[in-house]
Amino acid sequence: MSRQNDRLYTVPEALEAFDLATFPQSEEGRLGGNAFLAPGDLAYFEETLRRLGPPGTGPLVDLGCGRGALGRYLAERLGRPLVGIDTSTVALEQAAAVRTVVRARWIACDFAALEVESGSVPCAISLDGITMAVDPRAMLREVARILAPGAPLIFTATVPRFREGALDWRNGLRDHKLEVLEYLEVSEPWHAWLRTKHERRIRHAADLTQRLDERDAAQAIEASKAMLAGDPPWFKTQRRYRITARRAE
């Protein structure tokens, strides 16, 4: 899993810059992330954390933090320290190299065995990280273990339209003593965001080829063609949600 995730953070810088330029006013570009943050995600995380008002001054935990852009932003805005957790050592090295005013700690560990003290976390977030876990149910068990009573968990998740074999997040959360507060489908803007990004790569293939070496450009273009292939394309077979839950008191 770590090596698989490492590949997400070794994409050529020129390709990341090209993709971020697809949405020049995007939240992702402002934070310096790598194009995972879909429209509206940033505002949802911040507004929900402020509304729920986690008590105390304990850390915000970012599960599947990647380079830490989202966690750093929210921790700074909320005046909290940050604990970023990921299975990718490459991502965590990049996160630690970013200068920040936030007191941050970066932990490399398996999502099914979080190296955090039980009941110590006042709030946790995850931008798609929970759904990337090898065993999402085991991760939910660990999240419930580390959260303090009443602490919120805010995350994004994708669910296949045909649910066979997929985790039912509502029941999965409830099974682990996590009360569901919001379960908001945001598939349409996510679909439009993905389509725009990959169609732009193909439409400007010549420009992309000039920016990248031949092999990287070909791989990027083929990946976009694969993403858009099919009727419907793969991403249209997925639903995306913003979910807020809270650890039972």
C-alpha cells in the first residue's frame, strides 16, 4: 500500500502544474496540493469544524494527509496543532519539508493500526484517505478508538453506484459507535471537475508533450483517455459524498 501511494507523490512537477492550471482560481492551487481537492471541499471541512466546535486545544488529525496541504490550512485557521498520518513515506517527507507556522507531527503507519493514543483526538478529517485504506472497516475501528467522546470525523468518500461488495458507510460508521450527522452527495461537481481536468489534457496534448518528457506525456494522456473511456466513463459509475460523523459520548 505504501509503494502504491508513493506513486501519487512522484508525478512530474510539470504535470501537476499543468493540471492545477486547469482551475486557476481553485482551492487546490491556492493550497499547493496535488489536485485531489474537489470544488467546495475546503469550505465544507472548515465550516463544519467551526460549527461543531471541538473542545480543548488538542490536535487536528488528518488521516491520509498526503503532503499535508489541507491539514495545515485547517489547523492554522482553527489554531490547533496538526497530526498528519499517511502510509506513504514519500508524501510525509514532502509534507515535513513545507515551512509552516503550525506545530505539526507526521506519522507513517498502517491505517488499521494508528499510532495515536486512545481517546486523545478532539477532531479528525480525511480527504478520501479512509476510502483508500486496504480495510476501511479496520480503519473505522481505529478512528473510533482514537477519537475522544463527542469528537467529530469529517471525510469524503466514493461509493460505486452498484453497491455489491462496497462498504455501506452509514452502517459502517454506526457499527463503530460513530453517529452520522451529515451524508451529502456531491457527485455532479466532482464528475464535472474530473471530466474537465482530463479533457484538457487530451485537448492540449501538444502543449503537455512540450512540458514533459515523451514517456511521461504519453502516460498522462493515456491515463486521461482511460478515465474518459466507456459509456458511462468510470468516474460516472462512482458517487461521491461528504460525510460528518461524531464519536458517541
